[in-house]
Amino acid sequence: MTSNQCYHCGDDCGKKIILFDEKNVNSVLESMDILMRTPTLVDGAVMPDACPAGPKGTIPVGGVVAAKNAIHPGMHSADICCSVMLTDFGSADPKDVLNAAHTSTHFGPGGRDRNAQYRFPTELLEAFERNYFLRDNQMIQIARTHLGTQGDGNHFLFVGISKETGNAMLITHHGSRGPGARLYTKGMKIAERFRKELSPETLKQNAWIPFDTEEGENYWHALQIIRAWTKKNHEVIHDATLEALGVKIENRFWNEHNFVFQDDDVFYHAKGATPLDAKFMPDITGPRLIPLNMAEPVLIVDGSTTATNLGFAPHGAGRNMSRTQHKKNKAEFTNEEVFFEETKGLDVRFFSNEIDVSELPSAYKNAAAVRGQMDEFGLGTVQDEVMPYGCIMAGDWMKNAPWKKKPRNR
């Protein structure tokens, strides 16, 4: 059974999904057509996992665009440096890894309690304090409390077994949390000021900051600091898990798939696309990671720039429809029924103890189809696969949020 088929209505449901897929593709292409009229853009590409991400003309998830001498905050969005990191735990038991990781990580809104915070490295603190965009006290306080947190939505902690070596692997997926969101807000305000001056006809979401300005250079440096913070955010979770198990690291590598990458005076904005070309990652330490869904392997890939991929690969399986639409499609079944059917044989956990149906495998595109298009269009070569054992996600944390609970009778 593919993730595009419903276990209750089989092929008929698959046909419905195909219709959603066609609508999805048409919407993406329409948005890209409008987007590419932005005066700074010189090239663009769409990955197989592409899906709409806002009003027409907004860069889709799975879109890549190259801008001349310009940084577009709206094209990296608030989830700056959304990324994945893998640590090889060798012969450790995957169940032990998942249990230890569950105590090391933190999902949901906000940050960690003061007594559960990880140490904010001095060199990162000093970098924040030197940068125009990052040096305010609230930004630094959020950077402290959000370190070691993964947020919500499609962010996850995944444990699996290498198909090649049999080793246990831990993979985390998250972005820059509160610090990145605050930087994005500041960047959009600066970009809007330039838009009104340089190109008032440009859509607001596609406003840009010229790189050859003081604001542009400061913003670029801020992005690099946020990148370093995000990488550290992955590391503290992985290192705490290693320490809890008394295990030594076998290997580790990571990559962003939502960031801005520089090549001379051209800035590649990847809104959910995995960099293949080594020039985009100066600290590259290994192959790249492409997760598909919780019931599918995480792909370990290598690759190079071709005439059509701009040096990028997909970042996952992508969505065919919104979370709301997916929940409507499953409304006749209980959350428990859908969860049981789609996670058989896996240790899948929700940090909030509430199932989020919109993150189960059927919410995503068919993994085999995405892999087929990767092969067809030269979007990375699979070197290994991390076969799923289990994962942790935020879950539907809003169901039991404090503001949802009725006040006690006095």
C-alpha cells in the first residue's frame, strides 16, 4: 500500500490524491511564473516535492531561485536554516537511542525551563552581540531558552538502522526556532523599505535587501550566525543522547535545506531544497540527508550540479494538500485508527501525547514517486538508506494548550 492510497477505499482514494497532486503542481508552476518576474531573479528550479506556500507569486516549498546581488527574506521564510543532522551511534540498540533522545530533546512552543537549558556557547553569544540584527536582549534571551528545542509541525527526531552498516542512526530535523523567526521579521521590514524605494511594483513577499549595502552585509552575517546557532541546536540534542548512553560518536553530518547560499554575487534561495554542490556548504563533512516520511527511509545522497537542478535536490516528500484538507479527508476515522494503520511496526511518539494526523505518512507525497523523479532528473544519487525504527514529533500540542482548557470553577 502506498501512502497515496487509503486503507479503506484503495484505488479510488489514490485517484483523488492524483487530482490533488495535479492541482498542487499547477499551483506551484503558476506561482513560479509570477515569482520569476521579480527583477533580481536570474534563474529558478522546482523540485519534485514542491507545494504551494502562500499567495500566488510566493516561492513554493521545493523552489530554488537565484538572485543577483540580493537577499530576499521572504524566500527563506521565518524557519531560517531548517536543516537535518545525522549521528551514527554504531552498534547501540535503536530503542535505547530513541528513549535517551526523548529525554534530551524538547518539542512544542516556547523554550526550555531555566533548569533544563543547555549552555549557550560564549563564541555564539559574542557573535550575537556584535551583529546589528541580533544583539538585542530579547533576541539573546530567546536564543538561550530555545537551544535544544525542535518546535512543532513537520520537525522530528528519527531513529533508524543503516541499510549498509546496520548501525543505529539518530536524525533530527528543525530550524532556527525563535531567533530565526525574529531575524526574519526584522529582515522583512528592511526589505520592505528597499522595495518601496527600488521596486514598488514587486510583491511584498518578494522584497529584497541589496547585498552591496550596509544592511545587506549585516543581514548576510546575521544569517551565518543563525546558521551556526541552528547547527549547535542539533548538536546539543545529539551530544546529550550520546552522553546518556555512554556511546562514542561514529560519524556525523548535516545540511540545511531552507537557506540562502552565495556564489560570488548570486544568492541561491532554497525554500525547502537540499544543496548538492559542495560550494554551497563550506563546512560540508559528508553526504546529504533527504527524509521522506516517518514510515520511509531517510536517504543519504550525493550529487552534483547539472543544467537543470541548479545544484540542489529535493528536501523530502512534500505535501499534496494542506493540513486542514488532509484532516478533512480522514475525518470519518478516529485519530487512533489512522495512526494504527499508518505506523504499524514502528515506535512513533508524539511529545505532547496527542496524535497529529497531518504528519502521518498519508499527508505526504508518494515516496517512490519522488525517488523516481530524483533518478529521472539527476537529483542526487542514493548512497545509503536509514531504515525507520521510530520517531518523535511534537504532535497536536494545541489540543491541551493552557488557553484551550476551561478555567476551574471557583
